[in-house]
Amino acid sequence: MAETIMPDETSLTMPDTAASSPPGTRRTLFAALRNGSVRIGGGVLLILVLMAIFAPWLGTIDPNAIDPASGNMLPLSAGEFSSLAGDTFHHFFLMGSDTLGRDIWSRTLYGARISITIGVAVALLALALGMLVGLLAGYFRRIDGLIMRLMDGLMAIPGILFAISLVALFGGTVTTVIVAIAIPEIPRVARLVRSVVLTIREEPYVEAAIALDTPIWKILLKHILPNAIAPLIVQGTYVCAAAILVEAILSFLGVGLPTDMATWGNIMSEGRAQFNEYPHNVLLPGIFLALTVLAVNVLGDGLRDTLDPKLSKREG
């Protein structure tokens, strides 16, 4: 549970000075940067993101370029790589090629763009909708029961099956995959925000704001929502990691994005038939997938340890 954020006397008497100097935010940021899990997870994730962004300048070609004459080439060993020079070097030798002669290195780096983008988009969509639902359910008691029963019903549907059904109905586009993965995550975020709202709503300063006939939107945005930001950030990292995995699973099963789009799931799905002879088709994107999910989870653990006041006091 996030620490309750209450307006102090400085913010009431000197609003301009308080608004221009948020020491609590700076302390939290510095504490997060000192956390080893945040540094390791964030550093690995930053490297992967930079590799995806600068993929065109990292020895890649068109990830969908087909060259049947160069199909099923094995990765280049260190000795072979050092013996090549000038025009004798062929990009396919670096990490090998698949059956159609497509460069595995290029497809893996360009696939990182799609997989990471879907993970971040799903996290943002699930957090936004879950936050809205949680605020409404936690603050308005009359509709709390109805909303949460709807969320319970949605949680009863397996996320993978829901995503497969939605993609089958509306087609395997990036937008459809994002929505299909995000919807099952909304109830989890909503329950988290609702628990925070139910606690903060009973605080004296919130009751005083209600007694002063403060607009509801102002109470929600200024007094209640700031207390949910910390747990939302942590929850967002786990949603992002789960979304990357679910997208890879859907593509691996052939019910996600079309095969002409380079994603880690598609690359592994196409390489599984010849895994014994050419394991690099599966191992390279699998390593990138594992590193990304691990980095996001480690980052989330570090943020949880930093933003959770109980754990911070325990460590101190």
C-alpha cells in the first residue's frame, strides 16, 4: 500500500514555493536509483530498447528480405568471423538465417520494436482504464458492487483464450493484439486502485474536503489519485512483462500478428520445426525475450522495494 499523501502547512500557506520544490519526489527518485535491482533491470532494459531503436545501424538489413540461396545458414563462429574481410563478409553468417534465407539477427532486433511497443502500450492502456474503474468503484459506494462483479466476471475468463478469440474476430493487427491483451489486465489494476481509494477516502483531510463541498473530480485527482501512483507504477511493470510474454505466445501459436511481421514469437514459431538442426532460429529471439521480461520484472521488484514504505522502513 502506498504511503498516504497529505497536504502539509507549507502547501496551504505558500502554494507557489511548494509547487516549485517537490523534495519528496526527488528523494524517491534518488532512492530508486540507489536500488541495485532498479539499476540492473533498468540498465538491461535500456540497452535492449536502444538496440531496437538503432537497429538499422547495427548491421541489419530488411528483416523480411528473402534469399533462398542463403537459407538455413548457421551462425558465424569467432574464428570464421575474424577470417572474413571486406566484400567476403555476408551478413547472414553473423547469427545465421532461417529456411527462407531471412537474417535472424535483423529479424530479432526489429522484432524487439514490436514486442516492446506492445508491452508498453498494453501497460499504459490497462493502467489508464483500470485506474478509472478503480477510482469510480472505490469512491462511489452505490456502483461499487456492480463494477467489481463485472471485474470478477472478466477475471474468470482466461486471458490467453480471450486474446485468441478477439484476434480471431477482428484480425491479427497490432491494435487488436494490444486491446486483446490489455482487457484481461484491467480488473487487476482496478482492484489495486480500489483498495487504495477505500483507504484514503476515510482520511480526515478527504472528509474535510467533502464537507467543504469540494468538487468530486478535484478530490479524486488531487487527494486520492496521488496515493495510487506508486503502486500503479509497480503494477505497470508487471503488466508490461506479462504482455510481452502473451504476445510471444500468441504469435508462437500462430494466432497473433501475421508472419510477415518480425516478432519474437513468430521467429520462434517458424524455427521450431527445425530446432534440432538449426537451434539458433529459436535461441536468439528466445534469449532476447527472456532478458527483456527478466529486466522488466527486476525493475518492478526494485521499484516495489523503493516505493513501498513498509519495506523501506524494514530495510532501514
